[in-house]
Amino acid sequence: MKTEENYSLLAHNTFGIEARCRLFAEYETPDELAAFLRQESDPSLLAPRSLPLAPCPLPLTHSPVLHIGGGSNLLLLGDYDGLVLHSAIRSIEELPAEDDGTVMLRVGAGVVWDDLVTYTLEHGWYGLENLSLIPGEVGASAVQNIGAYGAEAKDFIVAVECMNLQTQERRVFTNADCQYAYRQSLFKTPEERGRWAVLYVTYRLSRTFTPRLDYGGIRAELERQGISPDGLTALQLRNAIVAIRRAKLPDPKVEGNAGSFFMNPVVPREVYEALALRYPDMPHYDVGLHEVKIPAGWLIEQCGWKGRSLGPAGVHARQALVLVNRGGATGQDIVNLCDAICRDVREQFGIQLCPEANFVGGKG
Ligand code: EPU
């Protein structure tokens, strides 16, 4: 178990923001986590507190315990006066399969997501290829329901094993228990947020490769690479997804960012139809019969923000959904830019954008 007081979180947030936490603890097994939580003598670090979950667009976390993964979805607004936990459970275990065509994997929450994708493809286990190169760790895949190019983590999750941070009770949530929706899960609800540490996630993958190509320019990228969709391998598809992501999304090692900063808004169909009269070229995706998802990147670009900056915070020039740290930005600089963008999108389209990134407040 690694513990350190007054610990810098710079290496733990892809925005590249310098902030410290009161105590940092990294555990390698569930028993280690349970023992640490039981013996923690400073009650102010673990005492249950209400989470004043500010409504969109400021999802602030004020819990005294903050469980982080790869820090790729985190906006630190200042030093964190509490305990930051990180999982180093990094096992990948094959469980008995349900049938000959599938494989079941129980994966530690601390496994880097893209390492899991690579590992599965090397073994001939398919499904995760469209989720290639998403930053972050396995635990967060189950909390955020990460998604890209027509696939979401929830399509593959069978069960999520968790520990209650207050009572150390262990509990297995089935896929249905997790209440998955677009970038949403039980673990993000006001009632459950901050209560559970994800220990392991069990995924069901296929032994047959079924390419999903009808989303986000995959076919165009394959054509550009001279690869025919007939006879396509999973590795070729992964490489195409990696190429698309690298071309559009900034590398956090070069320019700090948290991937998509905003969620794509889902609006009632009438709202979409009224807007479509004014903006016939507006991209959109149907969500069931009554709702439509509109890409936030398109809305932000229409408001003229693409490539622009406000102080040291900026909007990425090739994907307006991504806010970047142009160097030395504080959490507040990013929030100021977020606020300005939200205001303009609200004024021009009447739509409220919601950040996907988690805002973590200074005082616990
Ligand atoms: N668009 C613009 N301007 C922009 C960006 C996008 O007009 O600056 C338009 C595109 O032309 C396209 C549409 O918006 O018509 C959708 O764009 P894209 O396919 O790039 O996807 P997205 O909706 O912007 C979502 C995810 C990404 C994921 C991609 C690909 C969310 C919040 N974001 O972005 O996820 O990689 O789809 O599947 O759902 C992430 O979560 O960090 C992330 C990058």
C-alpha cells in the first residue's frame, strides 16, 4: 500500500493542473483497501458528508474521499482537502465462459483501458476494438460508461464488483443494476456517487470478430489506408480508430486535456425539429423515438469557439468538444472558458451544455 501526505496530483490528471491532496493512497488488493479504510484514524477523512451536487453545468465533488482512475476526466479546481484513492489492482483473469462463442474476463479496476483492449485483441477476443485508445482505467470504464465509434462499455460489462468506502461491504452489481445510459451509471447518481470503489469489472467478449464500421468516419479512414472492409482484421480496425483519434484529439502529454469536455446534449425531438428548420445541416443521432442527440462539438463550432482561447485555456482546433490547457492554466481558467461557451451555446441554440469532466472542488 502506498500512502503519501500532501501529495501532488499533477501526474494524475491529464489536464496537467498542479494541485495537491491531503492524503493519497494506492492499494493493490481489496483486502489492503479494506484494512486501510478500517484503520484510518482521522475521521474527517472518511466521515460521510452530503454531496452538494451542483446541477449541470458544475458537477462538483465535495466528498472527503475522491477515487480517481487515470485522471482523464478530472478538472481540479484547487488543492483537495481530503483522501484520494487509486486502485493498483491490475489482474486479468479468464472466468469459465457461458458458451463456446464467448469469453468472460474479470479485470482489475487499475488496468489501463487501452492495455486491456490490446490484450484482448492479442488473444483473439473481440468487441473492444472500437473503444481503442480511450484514456483512463478499467474502473472508470464502468462508472462513466465510456464510449466511442458506436460502442459503449455497457455493451460488454456483465458485472461490477465494488467496495463500500464507509462500511467496506463488498457488493456485485449486475449490468442491469448499473442503470447504464449514455455516459451515465448508478455510480454517478447523487445517491451513490462517492460511495463505491470499483474493484473488478467482468466483461463478456466474443471469439468471433464482427466489425462495426458505420460510425465517425471509420470507412473513410479504411479507404484512406487502402484497406477493404472485406477481410478486415480486428487489428486493422483498431489501427484505423487509433489513427482517427490521433488526428482529431490532442495528446495530453503535449497539451493537457480531458478528452470530450462536454457531453453531447440529448434534446426532445420537437426541440431538434425546430432547430433543424434553421440549421438543416445540423448533425444528429436519434435516441429512441422521442429524443435526439446533437454533437456539442458542432454547437460550439457554430458559436465560433473552435480554436479560440480565453487566457491560458483553449478550444482544440480539430475537435471543439475538447478544451485544452495551453500552458499553466488553473482549474478556474478552464471553468471560465466552459462558462463562456455554455453561455454562447445557450444564447444561440437554447441548449444547456453539461460537462462530462468531473469538477473537483478545493475544500472537502
Ligand atoms: N463536429 C463538428 N465540429 C467539431 C466536432 C464535431 O462539427 O468541432 C461534428 C462532426 O462533424 C460530426 C459530429 O459533430 O458530424 C460528431 O463528431 P465526432 O464523430 O467527432 O464525435 P463527437 O460526438 O464529437 C463523441 C464522443 C467522443 C468519441 C467520438 C467518436 C462524447 C461526448 N464524445 O464525440 O468521446 O471519441 O464520439 O465516437 O460523446 C471522449 O469521451 O473523451 C471522447 C473523445
